[in-house]
Amino acid sequence: MSPLEIGILIGITTIVILATGIPVAFGLGLTAIGFLVIFEGFDSLDILAETFFSGISEFSLVSIPMFIVMGAAIASSPAGRDLYEALDRWLHRVPGGLIISNIGACSIFAALSGSSPATCAAIGKMGIPEMRKRGYPDGLATGAIAAGGTLGILIPPSITMIVYGIATETSIGRLFLAGLMPGLLLTILFMAWSLYTAKRNGFDFSATNTGYTLRQKLEVLPRVIPFLIIIAGVLFVLYGGVATPSEAAGVGALFVLILVAVIYKVYQPARIWAIISDSMKESVMILMIIAASALFSYTLSSLYVTQSVAEQIASLDANRWVIMAMINVFLLVAGFFLPPVAVILMTAPILLPIITQLGFDPYWFAVIFTINMEIGLITPPVGLNLYVINGIAPEISLPTILKGAFPFMLCMVVAIIILCIFPEIVTWLPSYVMGVAL
């Protein structure tokens, strides 16, 4: 068999195995081991343990569990409720202020927690009932929260960006900066569509205007601002070269735990242990996927699949934008079936050399890659955010949620087109803060 035929067989086998519901790490590992044994014999297993553990030997991986602890601590507290209330009180006189508050709360909470499901759950539990009570359509109310939750993998600090940086050996600090402006662009597009569709359906925005005194507006800020300061501080020390991602994440996690204990009285051993336990489970899951992906990548490279795919794509007699469109379609389909971390670890090391050879900026591509993964989060059959929303609002059917989320998918496609036309939206801030990438 040729390397390309082996690659197609590996791809089909991987999809079939993962479709059984087996954990992603075990599915990737079993596929890799099976094909190594079939094509290179049992002697190839001598390097199994070394390859597996080399995948998680990077010191920068320490930042992943630390950022997860930070997000888990925030998600376990009423910080999401306070953030939502603060925005609602300050924006109540703005036409459509409630839906702007919900999407804005999603974008800020996504930055605080770094988790799309946590953002959907934290903001959706309050936002969806309130929007429905004030007359917003069910599809719009749920779709806005589902889409807003996806911002957690783009707006820094993002676990997905950390994984991408490790997989492609690119600067995590520069990746964080690259995701900031596109994150704001997506937030604005989400808000604009929400306001337009609500107005088109005859929704009376004046009905949402509930009065708040200045004291009521100010009283919630002391519970929200300290968390925002910590996130800003973490990003500052990263961009300023003061600390490594691992050091910044460790200090940030410590300060968030302290704030949660001081502001929300979350200091009971059982509640602290719940935060650590949840963080540990998620961290182990991600690190297992990373280790298994290292073994999977080794198998593809050892069987010359990676090199053959790169050579075939590079030899295509087509415009580079046509190739980019093909890559986007591939990523979009992959995101329908696999979680973002798995797609990044399986494909980014293969695609990055092709992207750079075609003359595209690797940090710009990271953002395009991530937006494709965001679409996958609100698209069946995986569509994790859809199921989270359905879990917190079971009276709203899944088709209704999906129908409401579909226009936000189109907003993401529009964002990709805008970033293709104006790549400076991605590249300007990292170059301004950290200099031109070498």
C-alpha cells in the first residue's frame, strides 16, 4: 500500500473507532499501536512508552492544569451571575441591552474561565430564562448563549491556543494576542445579528428597560472587577516577558482561589477539593489526548503518511486561497466529529508547514483554525454547547437550539472571510506588542 492509501485507511479507522464513544485518547492510542504493529511488526512497540511520555514532557504543559484550576474556581462561584447582573444593570437603557449583556457576559466569562461549556452553563442558567421572560424568541435566546460560549477557545487565556502553541512550537503569548481582536470581532458580529433578528421579528426593545439606581449599578462591581484585574495581569506579564505561561498561570490560579475564598466564601475543604478534583480530571483528559496524539503523529510520520500528504498538497497546481479553502472545509468537517484539542493535535503539525510554505502567517492560521473549531462546538453530531444548553433548558427542543445557533455559525464564516481579506486584524496586535515574528 502507498503511504496515502495507508493514511486514508488510518483516517477511516480512527473515525470508526471514535464513533463507538471510546475516549479520544484511547481511540487515538489504539489506532496508532494497531497500525504500527501491522506495518512495522511488534519490534516497533519498543519506542511506545518513550514516545507516549515525550508527548507530555514539555514544561509549558504545566500551564494547562493551572489555567483549568483558574477557570474551575471561577465557574464554581457565583462570578458568572455577578458578571451578568453587572452588565445588565449598566446596559439596561441600551436598545437590546439584555441580549448585548448576555453575549458580552459570555465573552468576558469565556476569558475568565477558558471553557466553552462552563460559559454556556454559567451565563445560560440566568440569561436564557430572563430573555424568554422578556419575550425574546427561544431560538435566539439559546443560540446566542451557545455561540457566545464558543468564544472561550478564542479569547485569551485559551487552553486551545496553549495546545496549538505546544503542538506547533509557536509562541503562546503571541497566540493569545492574535486571538484578542478576532474575539472582539466575533462578539460584535454576534451582537449585531442578535439585535437585527430581534428587531426584524418585531421585538420591542423598550420593554426590557428596567430602572436601576447608581448605587445598584456600583454595588456589584467590587465582586467582578478583581477577577478582571487578575486576567489582565496574567496577560500583561505574558506579553511583557515578565513570566512564562506556566509561571503566569500558576500565580493566576492561586490569586483566583484566594479571591473566590474571600469574595464568595468558598473556603470549605469540600468545595476546594471539588475544584481541584474537577480540574484534575479535565487536565488528565487533555494531557492523555496530547500524549496519545504524540504516538498517533509518530505513527503517521513513521509510515510516511504525514510527508506524503504534505507533498501532495504542496504539489497541487492551484491558487493558495483555493488550497486554504480546502483546508477550511477539512477542518470544519473534522470539528463536526472531534473535540478541538484532538483536531489540533492530529492536524496542526501536518498543516503548519504547508501553510507557511504557501506564505500564510502561522498565527493568523491559528485563529482561522480556532474559529473552525468554534463552529464545531455548535454543530451536530458532537456540538457540545448545544447539549449543554439543552441540559439547562430541557423544555426547549434541540432542533430549536440548533436552528437558533445556525445564524451564528454564518457569523463565524463571515468572520473567517473578513480575516482573510484583512489579516492585519490578527497580526497587528502581536506585532505591535511583541515585534514582528521571525
